[in-house]
Amino acid sequence: MSHRELSDSKRESQFPEPRRHNITESAQRVGSALLVLAALPVVSLLPSLLAQQSAAPHDLSPHTVRFINVDKNVNLEVLDWGGSGRPLVLLAGLGDTAHVYDKFAPKLTSAHHVYGITRRGFGASSAPVPGNTNYTADRLGDDVLAVFGSLKLDRPVLVGHSIAGEELSSVGSRYPEKIAGLIYLDAGYSYAYYDRVRRDGMIDAPELRKKLEQLIPGTGPEDPDQVVDDLLQMLPQFEKALCELQKDLRAMPAPPTPVLPVLTPAQAILAGQQKYTDIRVPALAIYAIPHDFGQAFSDPAARAAAEARDLASFGAQAKAFESGMPNARVVRLARASHFVFISNEADVLRDIRGFLASLN
């Protein structure tokens, strides 16, 4: 994730209690909150994101560039840093391109052939107008598989930062035989592994959206009573998520520069997250817990409170990932940046090399 992921949406109030005499109004109010809800983890990470700039001013990295067709009128930028050995394929976080790895990737080429993919919607890759399914997690995962096929890669290891965790889990859960391993770089959050116990409001949003669409006159059942009852059961979870979002927004320091609006492809990706719970592939997950907030907090008490929230929320997700994926090794790096492969490069390289050496 980068600060470009964050929408302009500000604090949302709690959901109004649904009123059966004005179903459409209630549906509109709930629907308008879904995108805000989807941005919740991004908001929580904002201080850490602002403390780390990922883009390099000039591209001096020793790679070649090609474009690979993955879908009708969709070509993806693919970087090739060379090297020999098992292929590694690097995926960037939301808002970034494969060039975010320009300094990091060459340090892996001594034992591996290293590639990077810029996902659709960003950088030099094609940016199709978002439709119903062309930016879902599985669609993005299919793009990655299309690159594998074009390059004739034999069971590569897939490495992803931040939101790229969903592409890793999409490929790993559906086609485990096509990859040798997965490496999550501060990427093992709810879009990568859905914890059925803790649940997650933003991942549940599509189901809520479908229910809301059934309240539009002419599109749902003649008697919407059951739909309304279902929504009344679902809304408390969303109210809880919005309250957490409100706490994070109020505790968050003002950014030093205005936050850019979320790009339309980013909105579509946030709205297209899916639930992944069965990933039977060897995995390494490196978490920054708690995150390094840099200079975002001048007040020690505010910093301590932010770290405590970070540790509680993301620490619980890391534990769920570890418990739910028996083939995974989980590493926690205290006070690392969200761009953990930049802030803690030596640690990450050590753990990646150790993991790769353990694969068949």
C-alpha cells in the first residue's frame, strides 16, 4: 500500500438505524460507507506510509522491460533483472509499480531469475476502465498466471508487498501446483487470509452490497422483508468497523501534504477483494508489527497509543495467518516500515534466502 491508496473519504458517522419505511435511503447510506470501510487498513497504516517514500527518482536498475498480453486489450509491464535458478516474481503494493523493487531485486539474482510485474491500472501497464469483475483479486491473479505462461516459468516463487498478498493467495489457493512458494512482505492481511473468527467488514462488503442491490425497486424480491432482516443482522459488523475507522482517523496526525484521491483502478481493487482461507503452499509472511511511524507523531503518548492499536489489530491478524496456514513461517519485525523490504532490507533478504533454500 502507498499513500495513493487512501481515498478522500473523511470521518463517517455510525450507520443510522434502518427504517423500513425508507429502505432506499438506508441502502444508499450504507452503500456510501462501503468504500470507506474498504480503506480501513490503509488508514491505520497511513502514518507508517507517510514515513516511507518508495519511489526512486531515476530508474538506473539493471533490468529489461517487455509487455505481455494477459487479457483483451490489457498488456502488463514486466521487468527482468536476469539471474539464474528458480524464478522469483515480484508484485508491488497498490499504487506502486514493479520499479519499487529496482534496488532490491538485483540482490536476489545471484541464485534466482528475478522478474517484476506492474499490475493492470498502474504505471506503464494497461488501465482498462473498471467493470464488474476486471479488477477482482482472482482477475489480478489470472493476470499473474498469464505472465507465467507467456514466460514459460516452471513453479516460480511469488513475492508480494501489501495488497499484492491477495494475488499471492488467489494463485496459491486455486493453482498450488503452479508455484513453489509464496512470500508475503507485510502483505498477509485480511485480503490475503480471511480469519473466519475475527471476520472483516471490508471483505464482507460484497455480500452486503448484493443485499443492498436487492432493495432497488424492480431488481429484488417483491417482499423485501427477508432482505431487510438479513441487513439488520449484518449492519452491526459494519458499524463496528466504522467505529474503528473513526478512532484511527481521529488519532491520526494530519499528513504533511494533501493526500491524493484514490485512483479509479485502486477503488476497483479495494472493492474486488475476496476471501481466501485454504492456501496449501509453503509460505513466508514477514510482518512489520508494530509499524515504524517515523516522524508522524511528535507526542510520545500519541505514538505509544498508535503502536498499541497497531500491535493489537495487525498482531491478531498475523496470529490468525500463522494458525490458519500450517505451511507458513511467520516473521515479525518490530518497528519496521510497511515497506519492510526497504527499511529492513538485510533482515528480509536473510529470511527470503532461508525460505528459498528450504523449498524443494
